[in-house]
Amino acid sequence: MGFLSTTFTKAALILLIALTIIGSLGLYFYIRVPNMSIECGQSRLYSHSLHIGPYI
């Protein structure tokens, strides 16, 4: 029983760490990408954001 609980806690810790890393990376890109797009130009941001549907 002790072995099962330790492996479970290890898996939970790894999952928690992975989720934290993914979350921070997502937040980083969420903050960075709009700023970079604004520097490149609004037209490029507009065309890149519309992947679904016909281009206007």
C-alpha cells in the first residue's frame, strides 16, 4: 500500500509540475504574442487570427 501511495504522489507531483510549466508557458505566449503582433502590424495580426473561414 505504501508503494502505491508513493507512486501516486510522484505521478501527481509530476502532473502538477507539468501543468504549472504548461500554464506559465501559455501565459507567457499570451502576453508576448499580442505585443509582437502589434509591432509587426495590425493587418498581419488580423490575417493570422482568422484561420477558419474565408479571408475577407
